[in-house]
Amino acid sequence: MSLISAGQGLRRTANLAQSKVASADVAGEKMRLQSEMAEDAQQRATIGTAGGIGGMVGANRYFALKDAAAAAAEAAGTTAAGTTAAGTAAAAGTTAAGTTAAGTTAAAGTAATGTMATLGAIAAPVAIALGIGYLFSEIF
């Protein structure tokens, strides 16, 4: 065997070894990227789940406020009707005072179901839950 053929054989062996190292490096890089993508997906899932839980709490809070406002408006309507009937038999000043109080109660019930009340009832639990979800995803 000549010196040239021995050198060519060593070169082939070195190229094969470099090819295997490069393949292993590429495989390692793919695994690292897959691991990062899985971690990001898990973080998003945790935050999404926490946001969903916050949304459920906020929705329950909103419906409770809506029911309370409806009950207050209904009670104010009943009180206004009762006061007006009683006020017809009594002095006019008493009727006016009772009706004004009932109107104020009804207005407060209507205000409790406005857009800002809806946002306030839902947004606070969602924001808290998202913050907790973010902390969990960063800690664990």
C-alpha cells in the first residue's frame, strides 16, 4: 500500500467520523428545540388554564351581581308601589320621600349591571388568575 492510498483511507475515515459528529450535533439541536417548544406550550397551557379558571370565577361573580341588582330593582319596584298606595291615604310628603328612596335604590341596581360593573366583576379574577398562572409556569 502506498503512502497516498493510506492518506486517502485516513481522510475517508476522518470524513466519516466528522459526518457522524455532525449528525449527532444536528440531532441534539433538534431535541433541544423540541424541548423548548414543549416548555413554551406547557407554559401557555398553564396560563390559559389559569385564565379560564379566573374567567369562570369572574362570570359567577358577574351573575351574582346581576341577580342581586335584579332583586334590588324588584324590591324597589315593590316598595315604590306599596309606598305610593300608602301615600295616597297618607300625606303627600311621605309618598314623595318613599318614591324617591325607591327610585334611588332602582338606580343603584341599574348601575350595578353597567359595563364597568361587568368588567370589574370579570376582569379582576381573570387578572389575578393569569398572574398566578404566570408565576406557576415560571416557578415550576
